[in-house]
Amino acid sequence: MHRYWIWLAGRPGLGSRGRQALLRHFPNPEAIYRAAPEALQTIPELTPEGLKALADKSLDRAEAICRDCSQKQIRILTLSDGAYPKRLKQISDPPLVLYAKGELPELDSLPAIGVVGTRQCSAYGLSAACAMGYQIGRCGGIVVSGLAAGIDRAAMEGCLKARQPVVGVPGCGVDVVYPTGNRELYAAVERSGCILSQYPPRTP
């Protein structure tokens, strides 16, 4: 079933309105994949570009992503998965598919605090971010950040020092370390929390 979710998530030209309309009209992505063109044309939210994208029935890329995830021990979470964070489902356009490396903390029951900031920060900024991350962890919270250099890294390192899990959300695949200087941080986050992305493996 994962391959149909990945196929749908990768269709260009749909937009959030188109994806949400499809999931309202059909029970699951496999039903969308198998739907007749005439049935899809009755959905007013679909643009000509979206209908053209849905006509492409190749599952090659989706199956390659599934193989990649299996080889690299990357977990696939779809919008219908019970482990998909319920808080994330409440936003206007939740990702159809998430890719996770590590152990996903209890994001629905623990305080999850986003801490992000500039990459080119002052020494005081680094110190303050690390202290903030540490105190969030000491109080039982989870730091969610972007795994970038600077403030993001300092906040996550502070929370890890408090022996509390963190969640890193990079703007690339979970198997892509960026910046490369954060390789040790990526490894620490994977051991003590989770790297989570809406982008498939290998996405730069």
C-alpha cells in the first residue's frame, strides 16, 4: 500500500486542494490509482495539470523509494498510519507521506517545542540556544528543529544533553546529511530521537 501513497504524493500539479479532494472522494490512494479517467474528471478541484499527472500510472519511482527505505532502515509513515503524529494531521496541508529514521518520540503527548534560528549566529546566540534546548529537555519537552548549523544545532545539542529525545526535520531526505559538518549531530539524533522528512531518500 505504501507505493500508492508515494505515487500520489509525487504527482505534480495536484496541489493541496486536489490531494485533499481525492482523499475525500476515494477510500485510499490505491482506489485513486485505479480510478477511471471519467471518475477523476468529476472532481472540480482537479486542474488539467493534475488530471494529466494522475494519468501517469508508473509505479517505478515509488517502488524504488520503497526499496531504498528498506535497505536504509527508513520507516515510511502515511497519513492513514496510526503512528503518524495526530498534531501534524491537524494542519491545513499535512504531508501524505513521512520518512523517519530513528525512534519517533511521543509527539502527541509530550510538549514539542520548535527552536529554529540563524546559521550565522553569535557566541551568545549559541549559548542561549543550547541553554534553552537543555531546559526544554529538563522539563520533559522535545526540541523540534531543522538540523541546520548555528541555532538549530545548539538547541538540539542542549536537549540531547538533558537526555531527552529530539526530532530533526531537514529540508532534504533523511539519509542526506546537510550541512556535512553536522554528521555527528545526525547520528546522535537518530540514536536518541528521530530524523523526520516529507522528502524521499536521496532528495538533496
